[in-house]
Amino acid sequence: MGDTIDQRACELAVYMIETGSTVRSTAQKFGISKSTVHKDLTEKLKDIDEILFDEIADILDYNKKSAILEADKRLKKNMKN
């Protein structure tokens, strides 16, 4: 992993874009917390590389919407039982 926070943020973004991984799996892969991954990608990356930030913002938004839909499905299933 990169020596600086800027390098780390770029590496995390590239990894997520190339693999389609989530914040959680990226954090596990790099041995850092989910909070660190999220902060690097949503706060630091914007100042470093706007194009990369725009790509990762779309992925994060998609992952968030997917998680909400899955939670909604589980809730509806549990309410039926």
C-alpha cells in the first residue's frame, strides 16, 4: 500500500473500480478499517483526483442503494413470518 494517505486513497479507489468490491471487502484486503476506506474515498480522494472520485462515488452510491434494497427485502420477509 502507498506510503502516503494520497497514494492509499488512489490505490483503494483503483482496487474497488477494478474488482467491484465493497468498502468492507476493500478494508479487509488492505487491513484497515471500513471508516478509513470510506473517509479516504469520500473526503480525501476528491482533493486528489476528481475523475477517480467521480467513478468511486458512483460505485459507493450503487453499493449503498443495493444494501438498502437487500435490507428492505429481509425486513419484508421477516414481517411475513
